[in-house]
Amino acid sequence: MDRRTVLALARLLLAALTAAAVVATLVAVSPVSPWNFFGYFTVQSNVIGAVVAAIGAVRLVRGSPITPAWVLVRWCAATYLIVVGLVFWILLAPLGAAGGIPLPWANLVLHAVTPVAALVDLLLAPDRAPPALRSLPVVLGYPLVWTAVVLVRGATDGWVPYPFLDPAQGYGVVAGYVALVAGVITGVAALARLPLLRPALRRGPARSLQPGG
């Protein structure tokens, strides 16, 4: 098998493993409101990552061209999963929180395996290309909408997915965490973009998909 076929199979395996972890977690915590279960950024990001991995596998097999939209989608999906891993291991794990994932193996998959796999895939897959720097606000769009929904729910029905977003701490504290997470997302997206510039620079500006943004 050539490199593209191997990577396509790896993406499909990752998508299947992610789906299994999400479904197993849903079963383990049932009965639970779907609004609550799928309200976790971890779950949403992993679902997005699984879908992108599956689509990416098909695109590799078909030899689909690298488009600006596909570059942006991969960048967003990888950024969200990397942030999931960082936030869990830095903010939640020290508090003994499982981030809503009670099964140890599923917790490992959704908070460690998929973030690492997303980073490796983003930087090493043959369908990589540098995203435009001007697209950075697009990466922030989904997490900001998610945060707004969470804060509204916290203020109304009292449900929040993570302890650091609990309004009981005071909105000043919550705002500080939100600003921190937004900064982390921006930083992760910007840093993940930098290695992608090197192949484009070697190819030259005429063949670069998104030269420098």
C-alpha cells in the first residue's frame, strides 16, 4: 500500500475509535439529556474531528485537490482537539475532574489520543497546506459561540460542562477563564500554522495555496 492508502486507513481507524469512545461514554452516563452530553466541548470537538478524519480518508483515496476550504476545516478541527487536550490536562486533570468522561479508556482516547493524532495528521499528512492568517478569526468563531451558549445555560438552568465555567465562581473569574481559553485557542492555531508554511515556502509563492495570509 502507498502512503496515502495507509494514511486513509489510519484516519478511518481514528474516526471509528473516536465514535466508539463517544458512544460508549453516552451509554455509560445514560440516562442523560442529549443537550447536556453533547454540550461538552470535548464531545463536540471529537465528533467534528471524527467526521473530518473520515472525510479526509475519502479525499485521500479519491485524490481530491487541496482547497482553501479543506485547509481551513483541518486547521479548525485540529486546533479544537489540541485545545481539548491542553485544557483537560492543565485545568481539569489536576482537579480530579474527568471532563464528563467516566470510562478511563474513553477518557484517554478523547483527551489524549485524538489531540495528538490531530496534530500529527495536520503537520505530516500529504493534503496539508498553510491556511491564511486572515482566517484566524474563523477558528475562534465556533468556540466563542459554544462559550456563549454555555454561559446562557449556566445563568438559566444552572448546567455547565466544566467547573471553570461555573457562574457560582463569579462572572469575573469565569471571564478570566474564557479569556485564557480564547488566548490558548488563538495561540494553538497560530503555532500549528507555522510548520505548514515551510513546505509552501520551499515550493515557492507561485505554487503555495495560501502564501502568508
